[in-house]
Amino acid sequence: MNGSTVEHIPVLAETLAEQISLPPDGVMVDVTIGQGGHSLLFGKTLGPEAVIVGFDVDNNAVRRAQSILEELACKVIPVNSNFSQITEQLGDRGIDKVDFVLADLGVSSAQLADADFGLSFQSNMPLDMRIDKRLKRTAADIVNKEDEKSLADLIYKFGQDRASRRIARFIVRQRKTEPITTTDRLAQIVCRALGRKKPGKRSRIHPATRTFQALRIAVNNELENLKQLLASVPGLLNKDGYVAIISFQSLEDRLVKNDFKQNASAGVYKILTKKPIVPTRDEIRANRRARSAKLRIAQKQ
């Protein structure tokens, strides 16, 4: 896999640093280490007794983060694994309690630009969408093999697109002519199904955005993995430890919001963000991909 050199700007990094203070010997788990931006910011405040454990399913990201974080005084432990395995992976490394769990659920700029992932409709790529190449099923497998009803249900459930049945019908019709194997062809089919080639007056997003989101979520099992992470965190946090989740779409944010609420009702968490923190206009201007980010923070009681 050819790692992209596109810079990924960590979202809400300064805001996070203002909200969370770690002990100098703290243990931080960055479950989506990406290119190490968030971990670098916190790592600069940590001493030689501290540990940062960085998870990522993208092995290239793990290697890049290692390189970026190598100058830090604290110990850095890279883990090429899905964050749904957080308890097992930490246990294998002799870690049973931590002070901070951070998840930035956004796809990185480098991954969007890398044709190997096949995530973007902005340029023509193989229709893959697996962030973790150890997974077997690709987006092309789904669009070419699922029946029309299953495809429509998937686009509606994970993409929240009301036109899901029409989109599925167009996909099934077009794949009979020729298998759909590229992002560009799929995007064109969706645009045709919706009768538009670019964002309309009521929407700033590309017509294919929701379908692509739905396929990426399905391929990478994103929501189930997030549920497993959220279920694992309370048992891992030290008293007064923090969990911070940055989500980029409503399905993720709802899971985080409800989990925090349930744990707060049970006396496990204190919610530190009554409403999610969103980027400032200045941050969005500097990093357009931050515009849909929502940050929620809770503290273990």
C-alpha cells in the first residue's frame, strides 16, 4: 500500500487540550492515532513514566504516527488493531487501567486521497473502502452482489438517504450491464438516480455522499466497532479518567450521546459537554473537513 503524503490536520485539538489535563505519568490511549496529531499535542505534556498507546487498523498510519511521536519523552506503543479490541490488546501489553481514551472517528485526508482505499468520489479509484485490508468484503462486493432490497436498506440505515430505493434500483440495473468496480462509476450512477450532478440549493453535500458513507460504514463495521469501544471504556478508565469522542455524522454521535447518558445515569460518568463542542469558524476555514465534527467528553466518577 502506498501511503499518501497528504497532511491530516487534527480536528478540535486545541479545544481538547484545554478541556483535558493528564498527569505527567498518565496513560493515554488514542484509538484512532492516524498521523499522530492529537497524541503529539498531549504527548508534549507527558513525562518519561507516561505511556501513549496508539491504535489504528491502517498499518501505514501506525508507522507514520510512530515516526511523528518518536521525539516524545513518554513511551509510545503502536497497535495495528481495531479499537473494538481495546481491552484485549491493552491486556496483552500489561495495561489494565488508563487515564484517557480518545477517538477521532473521521477518515483522514491521507486515506481519502489514497487510491488504495477507494473511499473518494472526487477522483476515480477502485471501489474498495476497506480501511483495514485484513477485511474480506469490499464496497464493490456489496454493490455487485447484494439484492436490491438489502442494498436499499443498507443505504437508508447507514446513509440516511430517503432516495435509497431509487438508488438501489439504479445500481442493480447498471451492474447487469457491467460490474461496478470504481468510485467514479458508482458516483455517476447515484447522481443519475437522483437527477443531479452536483450539490443542490438545499444541500452542500455531493449527491453520492450518503451512499458512500453507508458503504464505508458497512464494509468496516464501523457502528458495531464503536459500540464495542464504548462498552469497554468504563472498565478501563481510572477514577477521574477521561473519554473523548469526535464524531462526524449523526449515527455515531447518537451512539456516543446515548452511551454517555446511560453511564451518567448509572453514576459511572460525569458528562463534561452538556452539548457537543463544535469547531470555530476559524478552524473550519483552516480545515474544511472539520465542519461536521462534534466532540463529547465524559469523566469517570
